[in-house]
Amino acid sequence: MATITATPSREFGLFGRMGATVSKVVSAILEARRMATRYEQLRRMPNSELAKLGCSRDEIAQLVVRGF
């Protein structure tokens, strides 16, 4: 038996699409700020602390992008 689920979309009309776009931009900005904060936290750690986490200073940016 097939089932179809309909979810209402808030993206109707010009203002709905604009609101969705603004929401996506705000979410992206918040994520970028979280990543920048995490990068700074890791950057300020001494090499010995980074080694305990299993990474080196050269890997900080990659770790942040991957969600470490």
C-alpha cells in the first residue's frame, strides 16, 4: 500500500520565498559564526592539547569544516 504525506509549505508567493531565503541566510551566518568561534578555540590551544585531540595545527581548518 502506498502512502503519500503532504507537508504544508510556507514558501507560497513572493514574501514566502523571500522569508525562506532570509531564513537560510541567517542560518548560514549563524553556522559560520559557530565555526569561527570553534576555529579560534582550537587555534588558541597549545600543540600538546591539539595532539591529545588527535590533530595538528595544520588540520584545524579541516576539522572545523568537518564539524569537529
